Amino acid sequence: MASPPRVCVTGGGGFIASWLVKLLLSRGYAVHATLRDPCDPKNSHLKELDKAPENLHLFKADVLDYDTLTPAVEGCEGVFHLATPVPEDKIVDPEASPCSCSLHPDAYRQLMWRRRGAVCPFVHRSVEYKTELVLTGTMGSEVLRPAMEGTLNVLKVCSAAKVKKLVVMSSIAAVDFNPNWPQDILKDESCWSDKEFCEENGDWYSVAKITAEQTALEYGDKNGLNVVTLCPPLVFGPLLQPTVNTSSKFLIYVIKGGPDVMNNRLWPMVDVRDVANALLLLYEKKESSGRYICSPNNICTKDLVALLKKMHPKYSYINNILDVDQKASLTCQKLMDLGWEPRKLEETLSDSVECYENAGLLHDMAGHPCRLPHLYRLAS
């Protein structure tokens, strides 16, 4: 009997990664999942998945440590790189001053010089992609360093292991924030978020995602590694993991309400199960190439509240919504042309609310008002 095809999933315990691992196991794959701590109770759900006892192998690894990634990727035909932090709180601005900020002084001077041209909060001296990162402190360790150095480590490990294809999960944050894009034209894969615009607005998460995705695609082209990227937006759906991820906290805030004002902007959304399907589709389709937007639903805040109220009228919902100009929406036609068939938004919302109810996440807690994660306060 032939052994099952073997793939690796970095950050295997996360919201999207858990569904991907579940899907891969159901399709007959042997899965290597990397985790910072396989014994942490927050990862116990992976061991309970169907076919996990025989086909799921957990590896203690950190994307910032090249040597720990090597055994996880060894013997794998493909890799899905999903390990990346999504910050819930505000990230410190690294450009406050060379003394008080979280940048090494050399990096600060380099950054100030580079602001006249490309704005990237890294010292990136690339010769065969040997990258020196001099970022330190909260901002560097929380978002930028894992995104950049972690991605480079995964790329180099995949090259060394002669992996056939690497699927990198980027984000719509690398697509959607482009003030120069014509508002009457749908944003497609040719649209990139403006790094300088994101930096000026303190949106370091988007800066990290833009830089990491561009680096992955460029590395693939120059080193003969088959790299494909997926850019999902807000991701909702049932939780497999015992912790609550940042995008789910967005929807919980919309349902429960709270003190944070939201703009009546257009929000792109997708089901977590459809993201997992898209990742596997990109891996299995030989013709997949470049980047793919994964955003089938676009709805403004007021319409989202109205839809949720119609389906689940008993909750408070947000009521402090400000009208704003709408920006261009997104198209995922390139992904759908590969055969991707996403769910309707109503199904995603219904299954999400049912999951939150069963987990007790929609109960009010005295003295602890529900808050909108800072990442979405910024986007709103």
C-alpha cells in the first residue's frame, strides 16, 4: 500500500490552520503540523481530529528558528505557511525616536533614509536572501520579525528540502489599502496595498503582510521555488481551537456591541472552511500561480448588522456606526476560475453565531465591556 502524500502546515493550531489540517487529513494526507508547544492545551483539539492518530505528526518548531523547521519539512512534498501573528492590541510606532523606540539605532537611520523611496521597516540586505534584521522590542517581535524572518526561514527550508510547492497565506491587508486605486474598479490581484500609506497610519500589520508576500513571490521567482499566495479578508466560521482568534472577536463585537465606534465601510468576508478549501485547491492545481484574493462577500457595517438582526434578533448589536465614503470592493474571480465555490455569507454567519453561543462567548460580563480589536478599529 502506497504511503499517503505528506505535507507540512506551519502554525497548525491556529483558526484557519486547524481547519486546513482537518481538511488535509480527510483527503488522505499525512500532515506535519508545527507548533511552538505541542503539549499546550490550546493545541489539544488537533489530536482529536479524524485520522489524527495515524496521519498527524506534531512538531515543536518556531518559524524564527530555522533549525527547528528542518525536521518538520523533511520528507514533505508541499508546505502551507500559515504561522503569523494577528495583533489584537495597538502596535508601538517604531519611528518615535532612535532612543525611545523599538528600533536599533542603525535600523532607525536606515529607515529614515529609505522613507524617501521604498518604505520598509527592516534593514533588508539581500544577497541570496541572507537577510539581517535589526528590529528589536515589541513591534519587531510581535508582527514584523515573525512575518519577514519567519517567511524567509520557511522559504529557505523549502528550497533545501526541494519542496514541490509552497502555499503562503498572506492577507487582504496586502491588497486593500491603496488610496490611489480607482474607486470604480474592482481590486484584483494586481492591486497592492501602499506601504507608505499603511506606515503613516500606524498599520504595521499590513506593512508586514505586504513585505512578507512580496518577498515570498520574489524569492520563488529567483530561486525556482513554486510559491503561491492566498489573501483572505475577515475570516469567520466555527472554531475548532479552544481560543478565540482576532477576526472572530470582530464579529462578536458587532453582535454584542460596545463603546468603540465603527464606520459604515465595506467589509470583505469569507468562511474559514472556504479558506481551507482554497489553500488546498491552490496546492493541488498545477496551473495555480502568483497571488489569489479569497474574498467572496463584501458587506457594509449597517447591512451586516441588519442581516444578523434578521437571523438572530435577541442580541444588542452595535449602534454607533458612522457613514463614510465607500471604497472599491474586491474580486476573487481568479480563484473561482480554478473551481473554488465558497459558501453564502448567511451560512457562515449562522454557523459562527451557533458556535459562539455554544462556547458562551456572547454572554455579557459585568465590568468587562466588549471591545473591537485594535486592528479593525484602525481599518474602520
